[in-house]
Amino acid sequence: MKREDISRILLIQTAYIGDVILMTPLVESLREIVPTAHIDVLINHSNASVLAGHPHINELLLWNKKKQKNRNLLRLLQKIRANKYDAVLNCHRYFSTRLLTVLSGANQKVGFYRRSLIPWYDIQVPHQLRGNQHEVDRNLALLKALLPTNDETQLKRCPRLYPSESDQEKILMYQVGKYLCIAPTSVWFTKQFPAEKWVKLINTLPFKGKIYLLGAPNDYEACENIRQQSKRDSVENLAGKLSLLQSAILMKGAVLNYVNDSAPLHLASAMNAPVCAVFCSTIPEFGFTPLSDFSEIIDVGTSLTCRPCGVHGHRACPEKHFRCAADIDVGRLVKVFQKAQLPR
């Protein structure tokens, strides 16, 4: 397909917040390659705030999966067909959005190949989790398949978000002196570094500034438990008090951000914030590692035959020992903090 043939394009990613953030390089790259194109993005309605104010997105299409899921999907399909897209790029790999893409009426339908499904797309691209390829590059492969380019500089690998001025202003009150951020929770239990280890880290760190605990409203209790068990008065629980974009701003100014293999990791990448990412049941080789200039990964290594136990994680350890987290020495996280203090 030629660039001049594209005036309207739709990107689809209805998975988790982190997946949406890792799709943003596609938006940046498209705006670079086809600057006049009308770019729409379809995401889960609960993730809408993360793309609020994005200057390169013309319209956000929101799918409410929690209420009247199929009826809302049908409404979206009607809207998509009415919009008459020249191309649809689907970063999501599952049946519902695959069907949406196929029925979109777009001239070119691009998505990831799945062996178990009929090859309905006009252009299919392999998606290999164990190929040591970053998810950003897998997404960009969709664009390269649609619009081959010899100029790799047009392909933007860094995720990017656009907080508003009001977001910036709200965070100023917390950005007094040096501070650290810790995002201790995850949707999946086996992706979470245990609370008692976060407490030990807080009590061990040779740091005198503020330590902010970040998370969603439903993470407040878990963060409060960590705060109360720590021995520092400087720990403040901000779970549920900041939006995603406000959390991203706060992370950008931190001396270091401690995160799990979860959405805050990708917030850090989008803001080029210094980050130490702890991988428990999942592995870096899946391709969801941090992209910040200063980024360190801590995991248990290859000593466990049961790791990884899945792509996303589980509600509980299948082996009932959770050694992928328990065997990680907190001292290794302290050393990352010390490394972050060095001039860069």
C-alpha cells in the first residue's frame, strides 16, 4: 500500500494499560510517515485516561467490555464501517477484535498471525513471545508490513504520553526535594514482588527523602499495609489519589522507580523515567522490558524450571512456593538504587 492511499487509519489494542502504552510508538510513527492521516485508536473504555490529550490521535473509540459487551461491540463495528478506514492495524491477538478487524470494511486489514485461526487478514505478521523481540518492535512490524520504509528513523520505538498542564500542576506539591516511587501491586498476584519484601526494601534503602507508593484506588489497602509496616515516616500512600498521567509525571522526576512487570513499568518507559523492574513469574524474554535510558531488571534467573508459568501470571503460585519472588534478594534492589545515584 502507498502512503498517498492512506487518509484514515484505525489502530486497535483493547488489552491492558501497559499494552496500550506500548502501542503508542505506532501512533508516533504513523504521524511521522503519513503526517496528514486521520488516526483513530480503539481501546478498552477503562484505559481512556492514559491517552487523554494525545495530539496525534484524532478520535478515541472506546469499548465497554464490562457492561453489554457484545452489544457495544456491535455498535463499534457499525461506527468503524461508517468511518471507511483505508487500513486497520490490530495489535490485539484475540478473537473479538480479530472479527472486528475482518468485518471493518477497510481496504487493508493487518494483524498478527495465529496458527489456530483462519488467515482472515490481508496482511499477517508473526508474533513470537519467546523470540527476544520487544513488544514495541512486534507492533511496529505491523506498520512496516503495511508501509515498507527504508528510513528506520521514521519508526519511533519509544512509547510516549502527553500529560496536561493541570496534571503537571497537581504533581508540583509532591516534587519537593529528592524522592522515590514504588508501585508494589499488579493485576496478577504472581507478578507482584511480595509486600514483606517491599517493606524490607523501604527499611533498608540508604535514602532520606520521600517514598511514594503508587497504584489504583483498589490498590490503596495493599499500599497502606506496606506503609504501616515500614519504619519510615517519609512513606506516603498515593494509591488512588493520582491519575495515570499524574503518576507518570511523578515517576519522571523520581531518583528511581521500583515496579513489577506491570503497567507502571510502561509508564516509566513512556516518560523515560529511571526504573528498576522486578520480574517474578514472567520473564524479560517475553519482550515487555523497560525502555528508559536508565533501566535495570531484577529476576531470579534460570534456576527455576517452573518459570515462566504463563504469559500473564496467576492468582496464586501453581507450585505453591512462589520461589520466583521469594528467592530474590532485596539487596539486589538496593544496589540498583546505589547505581542510580552515579552520574549519567
